[in-house]
Amino acid sequence: DQQVKQNSPSLSVQEGRISILNCDYTNSMFDYFLWYKKYPAEGPTFLISISSIKDKNEDGRFTVFLNKSAKHLSLHIVPSQPGGSAVYFCAASLNSGNTGKLIFGQGTTLQVKP
Amino acid sequence: KAGVTQTPRYLIKTRGQQVTLSCSPISGHRSVSWYQQTPGQGLQFLFEYFSETQRNKGNFPGRFSGRQFSNSRSEMNVSTLELGDSALYLCASRPGTGLSPPRAGELFFGEGSRLTVL
């Protein structure tokens, strides 16, 4: 039972354009959502998070949108940069994020073309 | 400060053997979680330890076990290895206390231990 799904295994965008990565979840009890980025041979690194009491959170080039009624979140990256080519994972948790247990999606490989 | 350190980085085992992986969290972090990453499956939660106690456990068979020591270092063990256990095993740490969102859920990951079972 995949509670967090990233239905696009890969995405290719031009440098300088917007990248939009999508994520769906099934468990309405999730109250905290995160995005991580992973390069090959490295561990995932935290990008941005959002609490379920909000519908938008912004941090520099990264904005996460949460649509609770649709159980959908998206990560917008503006502008996309070549160094941003990586695998992006969305994750969800309970307990307002105060837990080491995250439920991850399968990841979306983003390729940013120069 | 130093990040999360995992050893060994790479190892090869044969079916039926057992393996122990080690994780040293960021200094001051009391919570350590373990994840398994396989192609197409994303990261799957194995277990979380906090102050030497298992706090959460994922849906893995009993062959997968872990422990945490008083200095917060953690080990995970997989017994009777199967071919399907070949994966990248990631350890992540977090302070465990004293943080509130938006940083409360942030896990700091190590580079992982890549296990190949032949």
C-alpha cells in the first residue's frame, strides 16, 4: 500500500524555467510534508517542508503547495538550475513532523538541461 | 559540525550470512532512524531509536533489527540475508527534542551503506 505516490518517474526542464514536481497521498492523517533532494552516492538532503495547517510555504527558489482536499502537494522550483538535476522525494509524516518515521514517495528524477 | 557517518560504505555478502551496519549521528542528536532504498521503491522506513529505545518500527521481517547505544550511535543487523536485501541502507539523525516546525521534521541523512547480496 503506497501511501505517498510520485507518479512521474522523471521530468526534464530547461535551465531557467520552472520545475513542478507532484506528489499525492492517501492517508488524511498525515499532518506534515517534506521534500528532499538526492544526488547519486549521497544521502538525501532536506529542501522544504509544510504543515497541514498551511497551503503554501516558500523558501528562496522553492515553493511547496498543499491541497488537502485533493491530497496533493507540489514543489515549484524557480528558476531551475543545472545543479538541480537530482532525484526529488516527497515525504509525509504524523505527529506534526516530530518523528523520525517518514513515508516517502518513489522519487522523481529531474533533469535540468543547459 | 560533522555529519552523519555510516560504515561500511560498501559491502558484499552471500545469501544466508548476516551483516551489521553502523551509524554515528550528528553530535547532540538523540534520534536515529534507518531506511532501506531499493530501485523503484523510494525509501522505506525500518526503525527509529531515541535514547536507546525503539520508538517506531516499519513493516520489515524480524531478520531486521537494530539498537542504539548510550552515545546515540546505532547499529542495524540483518540476519539470514536474502537476495532481495540488496539495497542502500540509509541512516538519519535528528535532535529529537527542542525543535518545532518547520525544522522539526528535518532528518539529516548519511551517505548510506550499499549492501549487495550474492
